[in-house]
Amino acid sequence: MSENSYVLAADVGGTNLRVAGVTSDGNIIHQISADTPQTGSADDLTDSIVRNAESCVTAIGGSPQAFGLAIAALINTREGRVIASPNLPELDGLELGPIVSSRLKIPVLLENDATAAGIGEQWLGASKHVGNSIFVTIGTGIGGGLILDGRPYRGADGTAGEIGHIVVKPGGAECGCGSRGCVEQYASATALVRIARELIDRDGPITAYQDDVPLTAKRIYELAVEGEAFAIEAFRVMGRYLGIALGDLIDVLNPEMIVIGGGGAGGWDFFIEAAQSAIQDNAFKHPAGRVKLVRASLGSAAGILGAAKVAVDQAGAS
């Protein structure tokens, strides 16, 4: 890529769509945010991606070298095809990369959103220059991205990194994937609420939250800060199950670093000790002792920067 060139990058979620122009050194020079179309139409969503990309190009000028698209979906990166997207089912089976590429006349690369965030953190964030790292995002569910020997690992079909579906409690809570006991059902923000409610049901009404404010993950965090025992215990349970899953990953992949991001990482102070304890209890001692657990540093920019890095690498190779 030349000194003045740039790439396009997008982060496409079930609610929001962001498109940005990004330089080869990771500087976001212009960004557009829009609502993701809720019509259930693949054509409408594709039109929105293309339209916002064109608006970004108009604002910046020149011609982008490539376009990286991060999507919350299982992705076949070689074909540019969405295998399945729980949040955007209208994209299931769609060769989105070639379609957008034909309209914008530039190479388009698709990437899973959590893998993209892991790439972003390894490029410019918490795991910068770390060769072997795992990115874990905690939100409504749990996602993951694997960086092995300095490169994203996607697996044979592009589905590697589905950390949320490691089983930590066989026969446990039913998961949307069809299995039971997945860590997503025990360590996500959604799971935290269920765990807290189960504690309340077990121990009786909690005075601290007898108000009109719904019991959300944010509210549980606020109550934990206030010292409310059931909220602190909910985070401890969450951390324990997260640590069991991370211990399995440490045994299999021997990472140097595990980066934890997403909105659920805000409860770090309340779950990290339990997670570390579970890792020490369940993983091989040497790899468990050397791995570093750190918080993500790029925030919501991680995905779009990771998508940009994929596009930068494509442009550099062409």
C-alpha cells in the first residue's frame, strides 16, 4: 500500500453498522455509523453496507485498496460466504463478499467479528506483537478469536474460535447451539442475570434491589460495587465457569496471553480472581502459570480495526 492509500472496514452487528476508512498503520480517518436494517432482507442489508461504504469513500476521496467486513457469524473466509448468523439470519448461505466486491469494484474480505477483534488487539491493542493469544469477548453471548504463531486461526471451515460453546457443565443449561452446559450459558452477561436470579430464589428476596429497576448485568455490577453479597457471588460463579473454559484452551493451545473484552469485561474486578483460580485448578501447571490474562484495550474499535488489518494485508499482498 502507498503512503496515502487506505482501506475500508466495517463492523456489522444485529443493531448497528459501522464503516470506516483506515490507513495502513491503523489510523481511522473517517467513520460512519448507521442502524442495521431490520427488514430481514439480505438485499436491504447489502444495500446499506454498500451505500455507507460509498459515503465513506466520498468523504475521504481517492480509492480504497480493499474492504474488510467483520460480521457476527460463522464465516467461510475463502469463499466470502456467511455460513450462519444468529443475529442476521437473512445472510445465511450468502456469498456476501463477492456480491459487495462486484458493486464496489474492490476486493472484499469477510471475517468473524470476534476473530476480527482478536486481530485488532494483536495489531494495535493489548496483545500487540504477541505471537500466540486468545481473544474472548463477553457480552450477550461469548465469542472468541485465536491468534496462533502471529496469524488468525480459522480452522478447516472457518468456524474455529467458538469459545462460547465449550461445555463446562455437562447436561446443564440449554444453549442456543443445541447443546447443554456451554460456557456461554454460565459466563456471559445473560448468564450472569440467570445466576443472580437463581441465587435470589435460593436465598430469598434481596432488599438492595427491591425497586423498579430491572435486574440486568449492569445492575448486578452496581450492586456488587455496593457490596451486595448475592451480586458478588454471581460474578464469582461466572468467573469460575469462565476459568474452566479458559483452562481447556490453555491446555490445548498454550497461549502467551488471553485478552478479555466486550461489555462483560467491565466486571473484571469481580470475576477475574475466580477465573484465575479455576485455571490453576484445572489446567496444566506450566502453561497455566505463564499465560497472562489482560483486559482488551481497543474497546468497540477492536473489530473494525481487525477488519481493516485483514484488508491491509490483502492490499499488501496484491
